[in-house]
Amino acid sequence: MEPGNGSPTKVVGRRVGGFLVDSLVFIALGAIAWFALTDRLDADTSSGGGFVIGHTRYAFTSSSNRGIWIAIVILLLLAIFVVMTGLRGTSPGKLATGIRTVRADGAPPGLGRGALRSAVGLVADGFPYFLPGLTGLVLALSSKDNQRVGDRAAGTWVVRAEVAGRPIAEVVPQAPATIAPAATAPAPTALTEQPAGWYADPRGQARLRWWDGSAWTEHVAQ
């Protein structure tokens, strides 16, 4: 990635939008399961509980149906926030907003990292719980590579979909490295007529270094 084009991790707005879409999908599917498994009772004669629409109360009268609904809700949470993210790096919301969750080599995180990311995110990024997600939002806006606590714990990044599959070191601008004085490490003559691009680092401080067409810069890829 050329310096100055912006880091592909700067997608916090898309992440918020994706989370809202995922939440709506989860609520909608959970509601469908609720109405499918509850009994329809007369709102005026039933003893309470459930959800009333018009003159009908939707409520569980069977503990087995209640247990099935709880299991469905748990499975939906795991499917959207752990399984899809872990195996594909995506979710309904991420597909809609054009972002992906990846590990350092650009591949999907895997189930283990996906589960760790979600669990830590629920506890740490969700604080304070009366404003859920505030900590995660602040960290994603202010931290290096826009990682929240769950990302740091799992070693994951959220990037634009078009760069998924490429190593993070190649697509995210790295912190400037200490560069030796030009007198001790002059740019090789062979590159003086070369166009700007990534080349093997002549100083051996990184795998690649950006040549701007006339001199080496501080942009490196590990």
C-alpha cells in the first residue's frame, strides 16, 4: 500500500454500522423463533407474562419450548459473532459494510481467536454496561491500528474487504523505524532511476522499505 492512501483499519464507522446490522439480524431471528415456539393465549384471561399484540398474548406454557428458544438464541450469538467471524472473517453486518476480521497473515481468525475476541470484547469492550460498547469504540478510534481490547487479545484486525487476505504488515503503515544517517547507508545507485515502490530494505531493519523515487522513506513492512 502506498503511504498516504490511509490505513485500511480506519473503518470504525463501518464497524459500528456492521454491529448494528448484526444486532438487528440477531433480534429478528430471535423474534421469529419466539413467535414460532410460544403459545397464543387470550390476553384478557391469561395470567401474565409473554408479549401482547392486540388481544393475543404470546407466552411460553411449556418449559421445553422455552429451553429450545434459549438454545436457539445462544446458537445465533455463536453463529454470528464467533463462527462466521472465525471461519470467514465476516458476518451479515461486515458483508453489508465491506469489512473483514483478519489475523496477522490476512487470513480469517479461526474459531479459537474468534471466540476469544468475542468473549474479551463482551467483558472489556462492553464496559460501561449502561453504555454498552463505549470502551471498545474509544479504543478503536484512538489505538494503533484501530484495535479494541478483543482484537488485541486475539491478535486480530478489522480491515476493508479489498485488502483481506494480505499480511497486515504489507497493508498497514508501520511505525517509523530508526534510520541510520544517510552518509552511512546511501541509497543504492541502481534504484536512483527506479519508480516509487516497495523494495528490500538496504539497512536490514525490515523486510521491505518504501522508495519514493529519489530516496528511502520511513515507511517499512516487517
